[in-house]
Amino acid sequence: MRSRKLRFLVNAPIILRGLGLIVQVAGWMALLSLPVALFFREHYAVLPLLITAGVSLALGWGAYWAFRRAGETTLAHGMIISSLGWLLIPILGALPFYLIALLAREPGVAQGTAAFTQPLNAFFEGMSGFTGTGLTMVLRPEDLPRTLQWWRSFMQWVGGIGVILFMLALVSGPGTYSLYYAEARAEKIHPSIRSTVRTIWWIFLLYTGASILLLWIAGMPVWDAINHGMTGIATGGFSTRSNSIAYYGNFWLELALLPVMIMGALSFAVHYQWLSSRKFRTFWEDSQSRWFLVILAGGIVFLGLENLLRLPPLAAFREAGFQFTSALCTAGLQSTDLHGWSETGKLLLALAMVLGAAAGSTGGGIKVVRTLILARGIRWRLRKLIAPRNVLVPFRLGKQPLSDEQAAAHLIEAGVLLILWWAFLGIGVLVLLHAAPSGYSLGDVIFEVVSAQGNVGLSSGLTGPGLPVAAKLMLCLNMWLGRLEIIPILLLFRAIFRGLD
């Protein structure tokens, strides 16, 4: 007991110091959002933003300065900090929704924000926003104040690239690599983490500006282009319109969004190589990007053929192209209502959401590289079984051959995550089957849970303010698990019940 108490006294200050850095993110975001409230003369939003900034920065600076001399941040500490941070940030991100809903007296604003007078709805929106999911408690986003429309997009934009990366871009603290790795990131563009973070942000800002410009040229109003450009490149899914991209009915706009979503779903390391070389074959030479594009093309063809059962050819492939791209990129933008789709069509989209985007991108899901590792692992194992004992059977990941020990480590990591992913997916489906309102099929429930855990945001129509409390909490858990890829959260629960060894 004495040893466990001693470990707690050593570990707690390190964790609190890290959390002190992370929770400041919501405060800086609130301060950066003040010009939006002032520009649109939404003065009722100023105090909620100032309260959010005050609470976040006071808690953050207080915790950091109180424990700034704590010990070194290890990877285990980093995972616990990341898990708790990704729980606290949505709580702080919920404050503008809740406070504006309480303080605003204008009839239109009060009606548009009515759902957020319930704290759980505000927290759900914050969790969906920061995790880049896009499921929402808002029935009509166009009725929200411009400040909250911006806040939803800003959450997804920051959350897409990572709250910790946003923090590391503003301030640097102890245990930088541990925090970077704990946020489900392993790729390094440069030897230095700080240089890597700065390069990722430079690429992200460049692509965000290009996305906004492209959408505006394609016919989207400026305000909508800003919001959809931010959520599109961040593969988020929040929209300023209640029926998402379907509102515009614009083929050219849908076409413009395809490269935006795809670029957000590819690894920043590959983007850096492409921007350095200016050669498009860079994407094809990278094995993960190549297989992502192959899966994308094949999925569109299969889904388009399935849609031929109910639509003419052009409409069938138009809907298939946009929806499958959105699902595989985990972008969550929709150009049609999915509730009336066939169960096979929903299943194909669900499989795309499970596979997800490339590792090192803004996207969610299991990640293409892990599926690729498992597929090659099966082939490698079969070849080893039939090969003579003295014959070396190499396992290749890209152009790099791996030793048996390295191959086994990659396969174990991918296999464990896959098992855990499906286990929590099953728990979520069971909970929603009992808690969800009637009128939705098993396919609809599976689709919604996969969308939450894959941090996608495509919806069969099930998610909304009328959803029972148990279902909302379960979807929040799925979103949290999906964003951190489960392992850090399991380590958090282990540390709570058994301590951090």
C-alpha cells in the first residue's frame, strides 16, 4: 500500500502538468474566436467565450506552474495525459454551446440553441467536434449563431490535426515525444518533434486555404466555404446546413470536395514528400497511399453497382462516389439521405468507415496500413508454413524488409487493435439496440456506431437531441475510444484500478 501511494505521489504531478498544457487549448481557441462574435455583432457570445477562456487558461496555467518541476514524462504518462486530455477538452469545448444557450435572449438564437440547454447535448457536440466525428445534436445548423457555427468548425479543424499538436505548436513542455506518440501518431517528418509539428501545421494551413478557395470557386458562399473547407480537410463532417452537402445540389461542389477529403485522409509525411518533389507519383510509390486509392476506386465501383438497383447510372455513381469517399476518408459529409439506402449499401459504407484513412492523417478508422499489415501477415505466414526450413521468407512493409521479430510486433499490434475495435463496436451496438428509438434497423444501429467509433459522422438519421441518455453516452465513449485508438484509454482504466507501475 505504501509503495502504491508513493507511485501515485510521483506520477500524479507529471500527469497534472501535462493536462495543464493540454486544457489551455480550449482557452486559446475561445480567445481566437472572439473576433467572429464581434464581427457578426453576436455580443451575447462574448461572455461565454471569455468564461471558456478564463476557466481553461486558469486551470491550465495553474496545473502547469504548480507541477512544472515534476519528473520526466514517460510514454505511459503520455497515454494517460492524452486520454484524460481528450476527455477534458470536449467538456471545456461544450461551455460555449451551453452558456450561449442559457444567456442568449434573442428568440431565433434561443430556438436554434435549445438543445444545448441540456449539458449532455453540449458535451456530445464537444466530443463529436474535437474527435472529428461530425454526429450532431443540432437539427438545423443554419439556425445556430455564426459564432457557434464557427466554434463547431474550429473544434473539428483543431481536433483533426490533434489537440496535442495544437498545444505543441503554441508551447513546448517536458515529454514532447511521449505526448506526440500518445495521440496515436508515430510518423516523424524531421528528427525533431517540434520541427515535425511545425511542418505538419504549415501543410495543414496551406491545404485549408486551398480548400476554402476551391469550394468558393465551385459555387459555395464564402462563409460556408470557410466552414466546409476547415471541416473537409480535417475530415470532420460538421456542416452549416441541416442536410449537409445535399443542400446545395451542386455537382461541381461535390466534385471539388473529393480532393479536399482525400488530401485530408493521406499521411502528412507523404504530403511533405510530394510538396518537396512536386511529383504526383509520390502518392503511388507510398504503399499505404496506393492501397488507399485502390480501395477507394474499387469501393466506388461496387457501391455504384449496388445503387443501380434504385437509381439511374449517373445518379448511382455520383452518390456512390461522394458517399464512399466520405466514408473511407472518415470525412462525414453527405450529399444524400442514407436512411433509405439498401442494407448492402450501408454495409459497404460501414466497411469503408472501419478501414478508415491513412495513418498520420486527420482521418479515423482502423487505418489502411494496419489492414495492409494483417493482409500481408496472412500471406507471409502461409508462405512460411510451406517453405523449407532453411529458406528465408521476408516480410516487407513498403520497400523495407522486416525481421521476424519486427514483423511479429507489427502483426500483434494490428491484431490487438482490430480485436479491441470490434469488441467495443459490439458493445456499442448492443447498447444502442436497447436504447435507440424504434423504427431503425440493425443495419442502421451498426452504421451509427461504426460512424461514431471511426470518427466519421455519416448518419442514418438515428443521432439527434431525442436520443436516450444511455445511447448518447455510449456514442461519446465510442468517439473517445476511436480517436485515441483504444489502448491509451485502457491504460488509463488500468492506472485507476491498479496504479501506474
